[in-house]
Amino acid sequence: MGGVPVLVDTTNDTRSARATAAGRPGDVLLTALGPAIWGSTYLVTTALLPPDRPLLAGLLRALPAGLLLLVVTRRLPRGSWWWRSAVLGMLNFGAFFPLLFFAAYRLPGGVAATVSAVQPLVVAGLSVLVLRVRVSSAQLLAALAGVLGVALLTLTAAARLDPLGVLAMLVGTALMATAIVLAKRWGSPERPLVMAGWQMTFGGLVLVPLTLAVEGLPASISAANVLGYGYLTVVGGVVSYGLWFRGIGRLPATSVSLLSLSSPVVATLAGFLVLGQSLTGWQLLGFAVALGALVAGQLTSRRTQSSSSIRTLPRVLGRT
């Protein structure tokens, strides 16, 4: 607009731009809690769930949580968000959950976690192609260091490499990475719990006929099975994905994906603390490398996003 030039104090605007683009430390910590909870999935699957039922595990982790969130939030998709929620629900839950549990049944948690650690690299590549964002060399190095750290942390000489399990984890990781990038591209019309409810319901409904046709229902279910499925529904579903979707809306895609490294770290620590597994010197080194990559990736992402926002700010202010 034309008129008399006005002197504007941009200090607060600059700080706001930094915080909005890069995310506050609290947002980072809460988002990291989601994958950290997922790290317990391998322990719960092997200790509490009935064997060889990946479809049932995926169904009971997604659908009850999704329906519960629909009841609590009382919001339904509108317009294009019907099909968008269906797409994201298939990627995040309808396809990813069965692949995740299939890999968890066939692979040691460490191997599955190592394969899933490639997600930041996949997200970085898709972000360049789909979101047209610049991924710095420092962010790519942090992602590579994360894969190396997780490999040192979780792989041992006794690790059993099942080809089908590795393939399932690779495909599942790629699908979830695609969902992260699409969610950033499409934005979010509702609160994180609302978005989680839509997607988990869509993904769970798709799994109902598939589970009944392929696996059927177990003849009996134990108290341990009920406890395991209940944990995956409430903690591993509602809580963790509510935090995850909240983070996707507030943090850059590459920043969010690097936080997934907290999952294998927790998976290994759970084995050490709960199952009495020992940690070698190489594993301790891997823990340090993975943790360093996670922190370095967040710091790099914050600097990159803050710099971009500050460069854009004068143009935004000039239009006011």
C-alpha cells in the first residue's frame, strides 16, 4: 500500500519468524516423544502379543484409537480432506502398521530400527522434489550419521537378517516418509488429535476385511494380549500420534524425520533395561552418534529455517 513511510520495529517480528519456522524447543521435545513411544513397539510385540498376527496388531492399534478420537473430538473431514485423510491414513496406518508388525515379528528390534533410520534421508529427498525446499549438506550429514549411529547401536554379530522383514520395513519407512511430506504440503485444517482420528479410522477400516480374510480372529486371547493391545491403542496410538501430528504441523519436514531416530534409541534401551540385554562399547558409541545426529539435525534445521524466515520478513513487512 502507498502512503507515508513508517519506521517499524522488527525485533519482535524477527523473533516470531524464527520461532514459527524453526519450532520452539518444547515442540521438538514433545514431537520426539512420539517416536520414543514407538520404540517400545518391538518389546510389546514380542512380549505381549500373540505370534504372527501383524494385520490384527495393526488393526487393533489403529481403529479403536481412531474411533475414540472421533468420539472425543466430534469432527469429521470436509471437502477434499475426505480423500486426503484416506490417503494419509493408508500411508501412515493402513499400510505402514501391518508392514511394521510383520517386520517386528521377523526381525530383531535392532535390525528393524536400523532399517527405519533411513527415513530422514527419504524425507530429505522427497522434500526437495515435492516441497521444493533446500536441504543443507549439514542436514544430510546428520541423517547419514543417524543411520550409522543406529546401526552401531542396534546391530550385533548375532543379528538375524530376514529378507522379507527387511523389505517390509523399507517399504513401510518409505510410505511413512511420503506421508510426512504430503502432510507438510497439504497443511492441517484441524487440531492434531482430530487429524490423527481421521487417519487412524480410515487406515483401521481398510484393515478390517483384510484381517478377517487373511488371519481371522484368534481362538483365545490372554490377559497379556489384552494389556499389549491396550497399550498400543492408547499410548502407542492416541498419545504418540497426537504428538507426532502436532510436530508435523509445527516443525520442518526434515526436522520431524530426524526425530524418528529416538525410536531405535528407546528400543535398544528398553532391551537393556527390561530384558537385561548388555550394551557393548560399539553400541555405546552408536548411542552417542545417534543422539548427536538427532541434536545436530535439529540445530541445523533451526538455523536454516530461521535464516530463510528472516530473509522473507522484509518482503512481508513491505506489503503491510
